[in-house]
Amino acid sequence: MVLIIVMMCILCVADACGISDVTHVESIQEKSQCALEEYVRTQYPGQATRFGKLLLRLPSLRTISAQVIEQLFFVRLVGKTPIETLIRDMLLSGGSFNWPYMSVQ
């Protein structure tokens, strides 16, 4: 699940070309970063700077094509289902999607 959260952090960029609902994308970005922070805080309690270091890596991770990331991390998890389809389904579920490491407010 942590890979999905990291992928959401990478893909949810409000200033990306063609974004029509910036506020919604920013909200998803914030939720995914909060979920990642909660995960890191609970899984690595002795590493206070780990979350910050992960956030610093996001810009360079965004330069990697989605297809490469999909091949590296998701093929074993989702098979041939495109990651865009999974993310779309999560976004379309609206408030009914339960983030695994945080409560939706």
C-alpha cells in the first residue's frame, strides 16, 4: 500500500499541464502526503527526518515516466491493469475511499 501512496504523491501535481480542478488535485496531494507521513511516522518512529527526505525526492521521481514506474513497482500488484485506471477509480470513489493510515476529515 505504501507504493500506492508514494505514487499518488508523485502523480498529484496541481501545476501539471491540463489540470482543470486545481483545488481538488491539491486536496488529493495533501491527503496522500499526510497518509505517507503517518505511515512513515508509525513504521519508522526512530527516524524523524525520513518523511522530509522522502518529500525532497519527489521532484526527481516526477521526472521518471509513469510507464517505467508502473513496470518497476506495480506489475506484480495489479497485473496488466494500467495504474491510471486504478488512480481514476480511487479518485472517482470520492469520500468513500479509505486512506489506510489516516482518517479522512
